[in-house]
Amino acid sequence: MTRLQTARLEPVAPAFKYKGRLQEGADADITIFDPLTIIDKATYQASEGIHHVLVNGTSVVRDGELIADAFPGKRLSAGQ
């Protein structure tokens, strides 16, 4: 689901080579959700049904609650 998208971006942003898969040495962000209850509210509110989100190995959502002071993400741009 994510690897195909990151592969399309690799030619313009080589850092995407390490995104979109769970593999040693890869930059894996992980979302754990319940497929029976997940729903996008199409607002700035968090989607329902998402239990945990890890970014760069740091929890940003734990037990369905946003961790307000967690900002582990890194910006990627063309040429990186």
C-alpha cells in the first residue's frame, strides 16, 4: 500500500528509497488500526479507529490519544 507510492517518488527524492516498508535499515512509520472501526472524518480531527502511530520509532498516537508534544517527523524534499 505504501511501497508503490514511495517507489514513484524515488527518482526525484532518493530518500524515499528507505520509506514505505518494514525492513532493517528502512525508515518505517507504523499505523496500527482496527479495520472494522476506522473512519476518516474529512476534518482536522483524527480519524477514528487508529490505536497507535509510530514515526521514526516514536509514538505520536498511543491508545487512540494524540501525544501533543511528539514531533519526530523529518521533512523530505526533492534532491534528498
